[in-house]
Amino acid sequence: MAAKSGIIAILTGLTLVSCFTGVSSLSGDGLWLLFYSRLPRTAAALLAGASLAVAGVIMQMLSRNKFVEPSTAGTAQAAAFGLVVITLLAPGAALWAKMGAATVTALIGTAGFLALVRRLPPHDPMLVPLTGIVYGGIIGAATTFLAYERDLLQYLDIWINGEFSGVMLGRYEFLWIAGILAGVAYLYADRFTIVGLGEDAAKSLGLNHKQAMITGLSIVAVISAVTTVSIGMIPFVGLVVPNIVARIYGENLRQTLPIVAASGAGLVLACDILGRVIRYPFEIPVGTILGVIGAAAFLWILHGRARHG
């Protein structure tokens, strides 16, 4: 209870700081900026962080490996591939159509990664993230080549590099879909925990393993597609946050999933604020900030020891 209260207090403080951090003043006529830009940007960071952290923990349960997340398993790269394809086939497609195409390719890409993982030897867990990095790199290379051939490299850079500077009222609302799916994941938390025990154990406990896998895949794919289309790729959130929470509070998703979501939201919002103040009045994309912080945290996770018994 104390931990949850502390996280809520930190999120409240970060939200207030985010709303009042920026180049333009909010005094006088500038007050409209608070409702048109600052509040939507803050909400987008919170929704993206919470949903990506939840997607990461689901991905780890489905693959039974603690060192994977959507951006290191080819999911985000597959979503970007679908975005490029739909842009080439239907340049004037609505945003919901682009998200639909990205969701389909993200679902296919994630299913392909899990099929590869099942063929790996179980005694070496580090093969899974290495396979995911190579797998995602291949998909990313195909996406880059396709964009290069059609003069879409600049658009691809914008889509891939996660940042919130372009978020305004009317341009972030699809992220609420990701937030809702993060809430849906809580309803299936016990099932995902059992899936993490393995297929044989899940079936022996009476769980429909295939249905749970499809549900988890769908949640991860939609969250990845929505965030990629709305704000771009944000790395390491789904990898670092679930691992740190699991080390402190254990791996019962029914208990830890709200903490994972809140911690992911706080991490992304804090990095967004940091990106705004490091080179004020210029901005550093949140994806760049998280790339540095996430890499350092990942190395700590690899060499650290769990505190939870």
C-alpha cells in the first residue's frame, strides 16, 4: 500500500511538472496551451508508458523469458513495416486504417518470434533476446529498404523515433485504446501468470493455453501498433520496468501489474520532461533519453541480484 501511494504521489508530481514545463508561458492568453498541448502531451506519455510496460510483461510471460519486450522481439519493427506498406498502397488512408495495418503486421511478427523461440534450447535464456534482436533487425532492414526505394526514409525516421513534441489535442486520442487494453490485461493477469509456467503446467491447471496466447498476442500487437503510429518506438520500457518490479514485488501479475503500469507511465513522463530541459529551449526525443537510461538499467538487471525471496 505504501509503495502504491508513493508511486501515485510521484506520478502526480511529474504530471504537474510536465504541464508547466515548456518554452511558452502559460500566463494570460497562453493558458490555452495548457489544454491544447501540455495536458494532451502529458496524457500521451502516461498512456504510452503504462501500456508499453504492460505489453512488455505480457511478452515476457508468453515467451517465458525476462529479457524480451516488443521492441526487442520484432513487434514494433513489424508494426513499422505495416505502416510503410499501407502508406505505399494507400497514401491517403485514415489513421485508423494505418493502425489496423500496423496491428496485423505486428501480430504476424510477434507470432513469428514466438514460433522461433519455441525452437531454441531452453537451457540458454540469453538466446531468446539475441534471436529477437536479430529477428527485429531483419524486419527493420526490410522496412528501411522499402522506405528507401519509395523516398519515405524521412517519414520512417519520424515514425520510428519516439517523441511527444507533435502531440496535441486531437492527435493522441488513439492512445486511449492502448490504455484500455492495459486495463483489460489486468483482467487476464492470472491467466498470463499461469502461461508463464509453461504449456504443460497451464493445461494441467485447466487453462486454455492457446486462447490465452492469442489474447496476449492481440494485446501486445495492438498496443505496439497504436504507440508506433501515434508517437513512434520507445525502447526498453517493457524490458526494464517489469524486471525491476518483479525483483522487488515478485511475479504475481494480479498484484504487480498496476505497479508495472504506473512505473512505466512515470518513467516515460520523467524522460520526456528530462528531454525538454536538458537542452532548453530545444528538445531531445524521449526515445533517445530512454535508449541511454534503458541500456544502463538493462546492464544492471543482467548483473544484479533479485531482492525478492
